[in-house]
Amino acid sequence: MTAGKQKVFVDKRRWTLEPVAWRLALRNLTRNVRRNLATGSALALGFAGLLSLLGFLHSVDSYLAAYTVYGTQVGHITLYKKHGFENFAMEPKRFSFSPAEQGVLKSVFSQHPELVYSSGQLQGSGLISNGCDTQPFQARALESETEKALRVHPELARWNVPMKSYFRGQSSADFAAEFNAIQLSSSLAKQLQKQKVYGEFQDHSTAPLIPDCSSPAERGRDSNVQLLTKSWNDAMNIQDAEVVGLFSGKGEGQRSALLMPLNQLQSLMDTDHVSSWALWLKDPQQSARLAKDLVTELQKQGVETETYLWTSKQTNSLYAGTMNFLHIMIVFLGCVLVAIVVFSIFNASTMTAIERSQETGMMRSLGFDRSALTSLFAMEVLLLSLLSVAVGGVLGFIGIEWVESLRIKLNPPGLEGGMDLLMTPGLLASLATGIILVVLTTATALFVQRRIAGQRIIQLLSQSNR
């Protein structure tokens, strides 16, 4: 080459790997400090906001999952007889599991070590009386030992679910079967004036056998109630029972809710069938796969079943309804935040690219091609976005810790007593959000610079694009 006409050759495949390229990109960041600070601040605050939204979604999801799956014993998987969910109330004998079918279920379940707990369930209805007033009840029954174990599950403590606020008294498993121990919803107990449970009475012998119904206080002098139902054999059954615990809950379904041991409700309904079977897993993420496997395995054994996951509105309406609403809200707010960040990057990148048009033209004339210049600009924005996301992550977690320390109470619909506002995001979700934000901002800068750098050199040098 002749002097004065030496051309600079750039290896496009190695340009972004050269240390000089990264040093040049880093130096360019100091040329418009105030603009880069403003752009970086928007990106950092946007990422901190996204972390807060994701943390809120993750915490509410985990809290409701722990409360409904373990606190209210929904189960990760619930199995019904084929079409049993819709038809059990009309034909309980036909759409329930017989003792022989229960044996098949237990045999299949025993082959799956991923199961922690399993229990047959039964539903029934009737009338409950305190000797003066009568109210309808909707009973739900499962095995006492399973119910007791679920109420002290570690997930409840992990997510600060205050079971003492939702449950008072003792479990039915603490009493002999012949004691007929039951637990009432707080709404039903209030209607019956049975708001003191068995363990809170000092002397049970002082209660009158026949209460004076004209005295409201005397109706609650003991924990005894009477249950009246129509059995599956069309006979009327009556049972004396003792209220040993109260549980809280909102909604129409809780106004008449009653919980009792499975064998007790079977005796009251005069049956040995169960309406469904609930399963609790070590890893809830395996619920969908296991549910499909169980249906197939049971079908081979001659038992036709259908399954419902703990996330379905049929078996867990509180969780499904709340999370569907939150997902829509979080997606909308997240899109707004991302749009603000992307437009901020777009505007800042456009102004920077236009201001550097003469510089771009000069480098083009020296031999730098369009790809090399675009890569250099993208490296500059990549460094800015990585630094901003790191700062935003620190600010976000500091802000989350501060908000959680305030112990703010939320009162979602259907959740008695509310819950503490928690905003701790999952690690994988945080990393994924940061990566997506960095990719979006870098892609935006690439689009802007590629459009500017692609113009003719004479146009760039003459600044005619301004």
C-alpha cells in the first residue's frame, strides 16, 4: 500500500473479542455522562420495579399454595371417579370409589415414592343443631392423621402462614373415634353460638342436658351438637358430636362448612365409599405428569378416573381466581415498564447515533464496515445495560427488604385475616428478567445504529441526516 492510503482492515468475526473494542466502548460511555446516567437510571428503576412485581407474584403464589394445599387440605392432585366431580351429588353410590376400588388406588399409589400423603375424602350434607337452633352443614372428611400432619407442614412456616389465626382448638386426630370430634367453620360456630371448643371448658358436667333456649348464653354452655343426615340407604341418621376446633374462611362455602374424620362421616352416611382421593407430592411441579400417569395406570386396573390439579378452579377456586387476576395485572404492568425502558433506550440511542454521524462517516471512510460500527455501539449499550441491571437489582432487593420490614397486611378476597405483604422474587425469574431486559435494550440500540450506519459516507460526513 502507498503512504497516505493505508486501509484499516477489521476482522468482523473477531472485532467484539478484541480488548481495544471494549475499551473504546467503555470510553464512549463517558462522553455523554448525563444522558447515560438518565438512561441507566430508567433501566435500573425499571428492573427494580419488575423485580418487585415478580416478587409480589411469587410470594402470593407461594402463600396461597401453602394455605390452600396444606392449610385447607386441597391436595396437589384430586382423583374422582370418571364424571364423578359433576355427578357425585346426584348419584353418590355410582360416582364414588368402592372398597375394592380403594384397594386398587392404594396399590397403585404405593408404587410412586414421590407421594408424601394420600387420603380418601368424602362429602356429605345435613342439619346441625345446638339443641335450640338448626343450621344446614356441608361436611368434608379425610383421614384424621393426614389432616393433623398437613396443619404442621413446613411449607406453612416457610411462607409465614399464621395457622393459629385460621385454626383454633384441637384436631380430630387427638380424640378417640367414638368421641365424634368435629371442627366447625367460624361462621357456622357463630350461628350456633358454639364459639368455645371442647378444650376451653373447665368442667363439662355443669352444662345443662336441655339448654334454656330463651337464654343465648346457655346455648354455648358446652361444645355438644347433634348432626342429622339422610344416609345413602335413604334412612335418617342422628349423631352426637363434640366441637373440638374452629377454622376460618370466607365465602358462601365456608358459612356452613364442617370438617370431621373420614370414618365418622362414613358412619353418619352409612357407607364405606369415598367420593374422591387427595394426594400430596414432594415436588408440586410433578403434579401434571403424575396425574396423567395415574389415570393411565388405574385404567389398566379397570378403574376409570379423572384428575384435578391444585391449580384448577374446580378444586381450588381461591387460588385459581386470585392468581388469574394477578397474572393479568402483573403482565400489564410489566409490559408498561418494559415499554418505558425500551423507548428510553431508543430515544437516547437515536440522539447519540445522530450526534456521532460525522464520526461514523469518518470511520467508514477508514475501512470500518457497517457491522463493526454497529457492534461497537451495541457493546457500549450492553455495558450500560449490564451495569444498570446490576444496580437496579441491588436497589430492588433493598427496597423489597424495606417494604417487607413494614409488615403491611393484605386482605385478598376469600382469605380470612389477611397476609403479610411479601415481595421476594425467585432467583431464576430474576435472572431471566435481567437477561431479557439486557437483550431488549441491546437489540434496540442495534436497530438504531444499524439504520444510521447504513447511510452513505458522504451523507454521514455532511451531517445531512440531522
